[in-house]
Amino acid sequence: MKNIRVTIFEDNTQLREGLFSLIDSSDGFICGGAFANCKRVLENVEETKPDVVLMDIEMPGINGIEAVRLTKEKFPGVKVLMETVFEDDDKVFQSVCNGAEGYILKNTPPDEILNAIKEIYEGGAPMTPAIALKVMHMFRENLSTSSGNIFNLSAREKEILKCLVEGMSYKMVADKCFISIETVRGYIKTIYEKLKVHSKSEAVVKAIKGKIV
């Protein structure tokens, strides 16, 4: 199985070094880099080629919220997992709206951090019900309710999007559709491009509101 490549953005030196050590020494994971700020976030992501970015919300200069937006605009296939000291719903919500797939607290036990990274990588979206509800309400207010397949999705793409709406992970989609996880990722990338979204939560809400599936 492919190792999950992770890049870290965290300004706390002790925590950053601890996360690097945890991830890089764990089976199935590789830490490509750990950075103290997001001044060169796009260059850093380009250089380290991560599957998952672990992003601190609170950083000097370019904060995690803005860094998520920049990252997802240029690298829509990269998953972003936010980390925060406490559950600040508004900041987490802003991060999710900018494309982050989920978040964890900084005091999360090591095993759960690795599980969250793996969940994000496989297409999951770890977040509290309160955050998920906020996201749903926001998109309900802003998305068109026009029906029909106006996004020109193929039958296969609609099938995979329906699986996402049903809450399936990438592995579950692959098993159901008898294709590889890499092929699923390829379809998801195309679906995101056609729907003009950057995350699973955006795609699911757009699919429901637009009556695509």
C-alpha cells in the first residue's frame, strides 16, 4: 500500500517537531516537510508533494484559513486537515468553507491524529456535527436549486458522486464500483473541477441542492 505523504504547517517548534517525528516514524506515513509559517505555502506544497496537509489555524502572517484557500485553489487534490487549540467554530467553519476537509484538536492523542490523517486521505471528513450543520446551512443559502445535470457529469461520475453523498470513503467507493482507489481519486478530481468545488463537503451539498443525484 502507498505511504501517505504529509506536510505540516505549525509555528510551535516543539509541536511541529513532535508531529514530524510521529508521522515520519509511523508505518504507512511519510512526512515530506514541516514548516513554521505559510509565507511560501504554495512553494512548500509544490516541493513536498503531500497527499495530506496538516495545517495550524493560528499562525503569524498568512494564517491557516487563508493558506487553505491558496492551497486548494492551486492543488485541489491535496487534502487539508486543520489543527486548533480549542473548538473555535467560526474559524474552523471558515477553514472548511475555504476547502479544508476536517479538523482535529492539538491535544488529540497520537493514534487519533494518524487515524484522522488516514480518514482524510481515504475521503472522510472528520468534523463535529455543529460545524457540519453550519456548512450545510451556508451552502443552502448560497447555492442554486436548479435541477438537472447542468455540470455535464458522465454516468460514472454521477455514480461516484452519489456514493460520496451516501457518506462512503474512497475505499468503499472503489470496492462498490470495482475500480482502484487511484481511479476513484481521478474521478473525484474531475467531479470537483466540473462542480467548481474544492472539498467533499462542498461537492455533496452541491449535488443535493442541484438535484444532480
